[in-house]
Amino acid sequence: MSDATHTIHASLVLLSENRIGGHAFDSAHPLRRLAVDLLVDGRPVGLARAVLYDAHLAGQPQAGAGENGGASDGCHGFVFSLPPGALAQARRLELRLANGETALACLDAPFLIAQEAGQEGEARWLGGLRLNGWLGAGVAEGRVRALVEGQVVAEARASSWVHIDDGPKARPRRAFDLFLPEHFADGRAHQARVIDDNGQELPGSPVFFAAFADGLANFIRSGADLESQRLRAEFFDEIMPQSLPFTVIGEWRRRFAAQPPREPEPTPVAVVLIGEAGAQESLETLEAQKGCDWLAAVLDGAGAAQFDPAALGQFLDQDASGCDTFVFALGGTLLDPGALAAFAAALKAFPAAPWAYADFTLSAGEEGEWPVALPAFDYERLLEQGAGALFFAARRDFLRAALQAGVDSLFRLCNFAFDRRRARGPRQSFPLAATPVHIPGFLARLPRFDARAMGPALMQAAKAHFDARKAPARIEPALGFAFPRLKLARPPAPGKVSILIPTRDRVDLLRPCIDSLFATADLGPHEIIVLDNESGQRETLDYFEEIAARGLRVFRVSGAFNFSGVINAGAAVATGQYLLLLNNDVEALHKGWLEDMLGRIAEPDVGAVGAQLLWPSGVVQHGGVVLGPRLAATHAFNDRIDGDPGYADMLLAAHECSAATAACLLTDKQLFDAAGGFDALNFPINFNDVDYCLKLRSQGLRVVQTPHAKLMHRESASRGKDEAPDKSQRMQRELRNLRSAWGEGLLADPSYSPLLSLDPIPFSALAWPPRPAAPRQPGLPHRRAVPLGF
């Protein structure tokens, strides 16, 4: 071996007729994750990164390790999946470092399948009492068990998904969550063995864990030296948050129930129940209300979620003439004892808000209930799935104006508040003080309802709303699962689009990226600018000449790779009104995706639009960015596969988020220029998109994530992942910069709920304990100016 490879230990093994596995480990740099090529008879057939767990490597001391060396953590394995018959005539398999010439390991024919192919999968600790992991290829929905001191203490079905990159034929793997019993939250270290249906222990097991009842800060609250430990404990809870499964929502609600606000002279609250079915059960829960008096009416209408406007007007003028707050709910809704007082207090605290809404649970019959934790107000979700409109409170004067406009459904009542919203004009925030108020807290249990039956009312409400705004839109019916849904398409914003694609060689990625643009996008006025960061391969340079002849522009950006700097250089020479940032490892999957994004950004208060991205395995890579997990930012819905509706149908409906990935991001060039582009000093590679989107939100502009623009993303295929020591250190530096600049914003994402967990898988569990949850409007994040050196 050469000097560069003499410390690398590698192996090749035939796992099946078309799957080759092995490991590649550099004993001088144990944290380094190697990229390796597989060659069949001298011809490259696959590229993989050695990141999979290999039990034979774990914990073994490595001979010849350098000063940074030591024992392996075992995560240096790889798997290549080849087409059937690919090895039928092969004589030699060879493993090399990516783009290298030296063989690390070889196999010669005849090839024999290894008797011990090794156990696939992984088990890991996410924090608190939550274990997570995945099972090997071919497993449908097996069960996983956790054993502590030989006793089974938890088991779960592997029902979610994870993307495992094992070469060009990457496939999804079944993933699982295990929540251990709460009596282990005693502050002591424990270990759990994790086994599959066959009794095999998963790689990574045994898993060590420690948990604290209701978080470390509460756990030490009775300690004598509390104040000196308080900040340390609170920071620990932010970095290693704990969670509980959705299945314990009933007990969670009882444990963390908020006390109803106390008003010195409370006024009566009127309750309007829509639909006779279940109304008697609703009235019984009103008898237990605390903090205010009430009166109620039951109204029916022509269809689901609809009511008779004349009957509502009569109720306002007669029985409820002394009420200013009106709570609307479906018949059969069971209200929490403090619900009415909470609505009245929220509207009093936010006098410009037209209505207020709260979280709730959905009845699942004998299976209990499921929590629906909503974000601060989200205009897109209100339009596309009626979010917030099934349990809310409105003021008398707002209701009177709405009735004069002829509203006849819960959905139309809510979107009426935005009938005067501008449909066109310069970029400008909608007045945030005039947005509805969100009350975090599960204040009711909604009955089972027919989401499809509510679809016509939702569509009629959207049509009436856009007619009132004098804004053209195409409104189509769509299938929802938990909630009604429609598909909304606005006309694409006029103006030229500059598509910026950064690259360094990798024509194998760039060519399908560009081909997919011409195959799927209705490219009106546009320019495609390939940002070449010092490509040198002959094949790439030839391709540049080819696309230049087709009218594409190749703009060369020299220097070390700095994603932010490359994008900024491209934006400086772009001539379009809009910038579409597109990674070279992204491929469009269907027609109409760009038109949908341009339709979203046509709204004057939208600053950026993100797309839904899938890994090649079909697992969701990006469904928006959530702030807060591990005091950082993470992609949402990495545990879901294409076709899954997502939490509360969020993968089906357009929704707002605090940030979206720059792998496919549409924004206004004037906004980008005014923000100074991406911050190339503090965020050269990571979090530049998060920083930029937060700058937009600090101006009151919205960031919209649309599932109607779906693309495939071979994440980090062109530059590799941030796992090598130098890249990991850079990642940590950029994370520190993000925390320094936006620390307070990371702890209070308006598009996420303080009732949901902040462990690495958003929208998958309850926060334990919940974070502070005062009534809220979207708000404006603030960027702190961090002096150089800090």
C-alpha cells in the first residue's frame, strides 16, 4: 500500500448473489469515514461511504494507530447492491479509496457467500428513555424488544423508515422507536439490550442510557445547591431533551395540565357547537368549566363543518347578546375544564387578533386519542387543510362582519379574516398583530369526523376567500387522511428565474440534474448558470462545452469550496428576478414543481419557498427545517417514506416553516441581495440556508414548504458528509455560530410546538417536560451581532 493507505484496514465479503459488504477503517484517524469504490474486473460499479456498524470492529484496538488513533466505534462498514447477474462472469472484485489507484482489498472467483454475513441494523440512544434504530434489509414490520437485566421492559413494531446509503441501489429500512418505562428515569446509568424477532442483538446494543424524571432541571429542583446547578441543568435539557410516546397522551395531559387563567370579573363565554351528533356529551363537559360562565347553542348546516348563518346571527343578537367571546367546536368535542377561560384570556391579551385557536386530541375510539399540536398561525395550512378551524374562538365584532359577508362554514369564518390581504405588490409583511393567536395546550378532544365530507366546505371557503381578495387561483379537491384537504395552485409569479447549480466535477450527478429540469419544468423566461468550482476532469469540461452550446452558462468560481461564497458569486451575475438555488445532486421527479413554487412566492409576504426532497431510497430527506432539536436545526420527516401523509397530514399540505434547505430553494433576488446573500464567513457550508431564512422571517416574511414540488436529493453525494475530523470540526464551528446568532430563536420555533419533543426526530413524540407554552403569534426572530472571535 502507499503511504496514504498503509494505516487502512479493509475487507470484502460476498453477502448474497448481488450484495457485497465489508469495512474500511483508518487506524490513524478512527473518526474518519472513508469513501470507497468497488470495481468488478477493473470497472467501477459503485461508490459508498463506510459508515455502517460492523460488530467485528467495535472496540477492537488498532495496531499502528497514530496519536489520534484508538479503538474503533465499529461504524466503518459498507454494502454494495449490484444488479442481478452482475457477478455471473466476474473474475475479480477490488476495493479502492474513492478516486484512488491502490487496492485496499480483493476477492477472486469463485466467489462464495460468507457463512456469517453479519447482522444488519442499529440501535442507539436518542436521549431520556427513547431508543431508536433500524432493521436489516428484507424486514417488513418486525418487532423489537429492549431487555434490562434480562427482563423485557419494552417492545415496539418497526413502523417508520430510515434511509441507509449502501450504494447506487439504496433502499429504505424499517425503523423503530422504543420508549422505556419511566421508573428508569432515576438519574442513574442503565444499559439495555435490543433484540429483533429472531432474538438477534442489534449492532450498537447494549445501549447505555440515563434519564431524569421531568428533565434534569426539575430532577434537581429539591437539591440544596440548586441555583449553582440550574443553568447547567437547563442547558443539558436543551442539548439532550427527553420525550414520551404519543400513546401516553392521556396521562401526559393530566400531569402537565395548565391552570385556567383567573379573571377578576370574567364575562360569559358563548359556545357554538356545529352538528347535533355528540352535542350532549359536549354540553356535559361545559358543566365542569372553570374561571367563567357560559351558554351554548347547537347549530346545523347544509354539510359537515357548515352552519345556518341566520341561526348564528339570531344567537348573537338574542341569547348571547352579553357575550364578546364565542367558542366554536364540532358537536361531540369534549372540552378541558380550563378551555373557555383560556380562549377568553388569549383574545384579551391580543386585542388585534381576530380569533384564537388551540391544540386538541383526536379521538381514536377504543385506541384512545392522538395529539394534534399546531404551530403559530400558518396561512398556507389554513387554506389547504383548514388548520385551526375545527376548534377556535372569535370576537363578536369579527363574527358580525363575517356574517354580513355571508359566511356559512367554520373554514370560511376563519379565512374571512384575510379577505383584505394584498394579492400583489411589493414584498411586505402581513401585520403580525392581526394574525390569529395560538394557545399551546390540548384543550379539547375532538370526535371522529369524516375528513372527506368536510372537503366541499373547505373548497367553497377557499374559493370565496380568493374571490374576495381578487386573486386568481386554481382550487382542486385532494385526499386528506386526518383532516380535509385541497390543492391550491396560484398563477406563477411573472419574471425571469435564474437557476444556480454549484458543482465541482461529478458530471454523473450534474447531467441528470440538468436533464430533469428540461424534462419536468415549464421553463419560461430563465437562465441556467452552472457554478463551476475548479472542476478538472476531462469528462466534466467536455460536458461544460456541450451545455454551453445549448445556451446554458458556465461561470467559474475559483478557490476552496465555500458553498455560500459560490452561491453569492452566482447571484452577483444572475439577471433574473428570482433565484432558484439547486444542488447538482438533485433531480426533479414530476412536471409542475417549479410552477407551484413560483405560485407560492407570488404572495407579497412570502420570502422563500422550499421543496419536498426524497432520498433515492424513497425516504423523505427534507420536509422543512425545525429549529431546536439538540439546540440546532434539523430536517423534518426523515422517518417517513414517500406517500406517507406525515404528522397531521403535513407532508400532503403546503405549510410554513422557519427555514428550508438550499438544496432546492426559490427566493426573490432583491431580498437575497438586500440580505447580503449567504453568510460566507460564519456559514460557509452548513446552516447558511437557515441563517438566510431567519433573516427573511425577521422582516415578517414567510417561508413556505410545498409538497407539490417533489425532487430526489442524493444528499452530500457531491462533497461527502461532514464526518471526517476536519469537516466535523467545521460543522461544530458553524453550529456554534448559529447558536450565537439565533440562540433565542432556536428555542422557540413558531412553526413547531413547545409540546412536541426536541430530540432528533421532529413530530414524533411529546416533550417531557413541555416547554413554556404561553399564547403566541408568529413573532420576529432577532439576530444577535456576534463580534469576530466570539
